[in-house]
Amino acid sequence: MSTILVTGASGFIGKALAPSLAQRHDVLCMSRKNPGLDLPWIKGEFSSFEDLRQLDGHDVDAVVHLAAVTSWGSEREQILANVEGTRCLMRYLRDRGCRKFVMASSIAAVGMQSVLFRPLQVPMPDEHPCLDRDGYGLSKTLMEEMTKYCQRQNPEIEVLNFRLASIGADDRLPAPGRVRPLSQWAMGSLTIMALSDALRAFTIAVEAPVKPGVRIMNAAGPEAWVADPVADILRHWYADEVDVSHFEQPGHEYDAVYDVSRIKAELGFVAQVLPQR
């Protein structure tokens, strides 16, 4: 049994993940708000060394870092929390022997929030570059870069950066999308994953043997969350600006717009809840 810290434990994923992990591990919760779980809770900010010192009496083996300033925050808030805050958290934990870091990045790291976004290729690879215009995607990409910096300083640690899909409750998943006008966060509407699958992905990652290094993985389902063929939707949005030929091949009409082959190959994770067409 290991000790796992879950940051952002009062959030949508954290409130479900912490008790799930607690069935096999000692779990510590950290968040600004009380998650209301029957688990040890540290009230505070992951970006504050003073708050992190409340963990001094615990030997943390692994962390699942879910806490973040999301797209509702200002550019400054996003960068301070998601980049500098990540540095503080990793510095504190690695100096005290933690070797496994499972980090919630986002599919938004590529910059898909804007209607001006054009993917360089589809399906998008795990390390598709950041083309963000709004701040949130940039903050997540810089967070990933910060984890690489921290791991170079401590080569024995492992960091898994999950570029996480849009997550929905299993009983409230949206209807698969159809051809419609391009809007903000459009790629996010095609990349839905059920909460149960997200919990399984984080659990597999945190329980896997430590493999030193930094890896970025698209954590999403193997199929786009659509009713119409992906090529039809993307062509409606981008005309001939984006090569959609992958989705025109027989058997690939409904493939995910983010490449998920790496998370399958390295962690054995494949999302099980798929859209019903």
C-alpha cells in the first residue's frame, strides 16, 4: 500500500478518484474546499510552500495533480497557478522522496479553444505543438515544460502528463455530435470521455511501476464523440485547410481526433464507454 496525494480533491474528478484509490492505498486530499470525503484533507493551495508544509509528516509516494486554474481564470492566474504552482508542488514533493507524478494536462494544450485554431495534423499526436491564443492552453503546455525541467533536475522521477479529454458523468454524457458550425472549444466537443474511464486511466497510471522520464499522452477515447463521420465535420469547419484523409479510409470514419495509440501501448488503457450512434 502506498500513499497518494490527490490535489483538487474537491473537483469533479478528484471527488470520485480519491475514494476509489483509497480502496487500495492511503490517500491524502488537498484542495481549497472541503471535498466532504471520509479521507484526510489538507486545506490549502498547491502553489503555496506554506500550505504544502502541512504534508511534512507524510511520506508521499505518488501524486495525482488535478488542481488547476481552468479557462475561467485570467491569463495571469492560469500561468501563475498552472506553471509556477506546478513547480512549487513538484519541488516540495521530489525533495521529500516522491518519485511518481501523474499530472492533468489538457487536450486544450494545443490551443483548440479558438475558432482560429487549425490542427497541424489529425489525428493530433500526443505532443502536437501549442497554437494557443487565449492563455489556458499555453499555461498547460508550459506546465508540461515545467515538468520536463523538474525531471531533468531529478532524473529518477517519473512524470505522466495526461492531455485529458472533456470529462462527463457517465449518466449525463451528451449526444454524439453532428455537422454544425465551428465554435469555440469545438475539438473538445468531439473528444468526450466518461468519468469512469478517466478514473481508470489515472488509477492505471499511478499504480504502474515507476519508469523515470517524462511522457505526454492524449488521454481520450478511441472514437470521436460524433454521430456523423469525422471527415464531414472537419471539412465543414476547415474546408481544405486541414488534411482529413485519415478519416476517409474505410474503418476510420469515426476515429478520435487525438491520437490515443501511445496511452494504449504504454499503459494498456482504452476507454470503454463509447458513443452510441
